[in-house]
Amino acid sequence: MILFEKILVPLDGSEHSKHALEKAIQIARKFDGRITIVHAYTAHLVSLPKEYVHAEASPEIVEVSRDAGANILEEAKADVESAGVRVETLLLLGHPVETIIEASKSGNSDLIVIGARGLSPLGEMLLGSVSHGVTARAGCPVLIVK
């Protein structure tokens, strides 16, 4: 029986999310699992659910955000592959918490490994913690890595 066959790792490029990926690789190797790395980017000027934000970002800002996310995923995918772990990537438009929860459900994740924080302390105070939101709503175990 494989306990953690499908591991979802949300990445935002922060040091905490990089540490989460390192931990997920260790777990995947131990349980012969595979990793799905996901990056959520938004079309809004702040990363709040769309019902709270009325200002859409310009197409150029959305494109830059998408491209930055693609670069984060490309680098992370190379790291996972070099560790000999199966990996897939998801670059998704949407609010981070909602997008991570949906990716977890649609991929039947057995575990979510997420960084403790990606925002600055002020940003976290204003927007809330993505890791906290994921933990509160996830349908599988969540490992928060500092």
C-alpha cells in the first residue's frame, strides 16, 4: 500500500515553497510517489477572491505573472526529475487557495506539501495565509513546511 502516491506541491517561488518541494521529494522517494507542482496566478491586482476585487490587472501584468509562474514550474520540474521522481506541472489562473484545493480534488491528491508562507508579514496580514486557507479546506492531509 502506498500512503502518499499523489503529492501536490503549490509553489510561489518563495524559500518556504522551495523547502516544501524538497520535503515532498523526500516523501515521494520514500513512498514511490509522484509529485504535481502547481502555481496559481491571478488576473486581479491583489490575490483575493474575485468577489472582493473589482480591479482587473492589465493583460500585460497577467502575462508577466503567468510567465513568472511558468519559470517557477520549469525550474522546480527539473529539480524533481533530477531526484528521479515522476512529476507533472499545472499553471492555473485563479485565487491561490481555491485553485490549490481544486487541483488537489481533481488530481485525487493523497497529500499537499506547502510552504508556511510566501507573502511578506504585511501581505499575509492583509490577504491571509494561503497555507492556512488550504489547511482549512483540504480534503487530504496537509504538511506545512518552514
